[in-house]
Amino acid sequence: MLSLGKEPPLPADVLEEAAEWLMRLSETDLSASERAEWERWKVSSPERARAWARAQLLQSTLGGLPPSLAMSTLDRPSNPQRRAALGKLALLLAVMPVGWGSWKLTQSQQWTADHRTRVGERRELTLADGSRVTLNTDTAIDVLFDSQQRLLHLREGEILVQTAADTARPFLVSTREGRLQALGTRFTVRELNERTHLAVLEGAVKVVLAENDQRPPLIVNAGQRIDFSTQHWGALSPTDRNVGAWTQGMLMADNMRLADFVAELTRYRRGFVRYDPAIADLRISGAFPIADTQRTLNMLVQTYPVLASGHLNGYWVTLSPA
């Protein structure tokens, strides 16, 4: 669920209206009647006033629209590219003011990385030493191999690593929270809310915390998983048997709360999926395709007492009790 401070979330239709006005103002000069309509719209409800305040904040922060959203040549409202741009703009407005900063950081992290995937994309790489790395959705990594070491830096997202043998050079994965050394192994690493999640499928991984390197390293063995921050370990627990299901294009749910299911699904989908708190604890089980998130939502509605309503050309979906 998304919110701005302690304010209630703005309705999707209001965000779309604000995005439309912001786009129109950036594209062309309004006529006198259009400007009067815009002025009336801004003060017609508290929600619209809040939405326009966010639009002004976005404009002042950027000095205009992001280049990818500046669609001055697409002046037909029915143009699909323009509709997609409106959806993206509405999403930025939904999470202002913090949303733009995180969006810009994510874009910078992604586009300067050695290898990256877009939202909903998966990619498998074979590295120079024969090791294989699979990148999950919205992931960015750097690769640094030299005579001393083989190093992957995980900037964002999630990877599955299958290391190749090399007795002369250790295989390392670094994250913001620490450094992992593969001990002949297969494992997944995920950056998650200022924590690193490690799950070891084969072999073992040695972990050193980024800001507490005086503590002895922790060895995580096959069948174990752990979360850790820059200074603290979480508890070791058994590896989820479905931890690598995403490499096969599936999201596996086993008695999962709907709130947690939505959090996972939105990793693979552009836009927002919100839910009524009344169904947050509904338990979900099954195998769901991550390459077609709309199909997954349809399966959810067909199987469970849930309704789905779409807005912003599919960018915003709300789940409610049936």
C-alpha cells in the first residue's frame, strides 16, 4: 500500500486528471476557456487540490517533465504512447514528493550498470569464467573480474548465481549490506528494504557485514537462508523450496497473505496494484505466471472472492472484496 506521509492515498481518477492537466499545460498554451476550466478543476475538491500541489512540486523539482514523459508531438488523446505516458506521470504524482527521488535514483542505478533488466524482464548471462547469473525483474549488476577476484556488485533487484570452479580467484557478490563469498555454490541474492536476502541452494556462502567487519563471517549452508543489514544478522531459517521459481517464470504462493502476494506480483508489473485492507489477510496458494501479470490477476479473481478494477489504462488496479 502506498501513501504520502499520513495523508490518505489520492483516488486514481483524480491522479489521472492531474496528469492530464499537467501534460496539456506542458504541450501547448491553453485557450482562455481551457484555462478557466483548469482553474475551476484545481479548487473543485480537496483531493484535486492535493493532486495539483503534487504536480506543481514535480514541475519545480524537475524544471518540467521527465524527458521520457515529454510527449509534445503526441497531441492526440487516443494515442497509445500518450496514454502510457499519462499513466507513468500519474504514478509519479501518486508518490510525490519521495517518489521522484527514488524513481530518479532507480533510473540512474539501472542505466549506468553493466547489466540490467526492466520491470517484468528476466535475463541469463554466462560470465567470462563460465559462471552463470540470472537477473530477475528490475535488476542491475556490475561485473569486475581481474587477476585477484571475480566480483559481482548487485545494485538493485535479485540474482541467481551458479559459480564455475576457479581455485585462484574467489567469487564474490557485494551489496549495500555486505559481501558474500561463494564456496562452490548456487544461491540467490536479493536487495530488499535496506537488507540483503540470501538463500543457498547448493554448497555454502560466507558473509561479511558491510559495517561490522570485526564480527566473524557467517557461513550459510545449502538449504539455509538469512536476511542481514549492514550491522546485524537475521535468524537462519530453512530455504523456501520455491525460492528460485521466478527463473521458470512462476510466482509460487503457499498459503501466502494477499498483501504479500501483491507485493511480489508488483515487482513484475509496471504500475500499482492496491488492495482493500479487508482482504489483506486472505490466503493465496497456487502457481502464477509472472510474464503475464494480467493473467495472474484474472486467475486471482476467478479463484478467490476478489474483484479487480482497473484505471489509468491498466497502470492502476484496485482489489476489493467480492
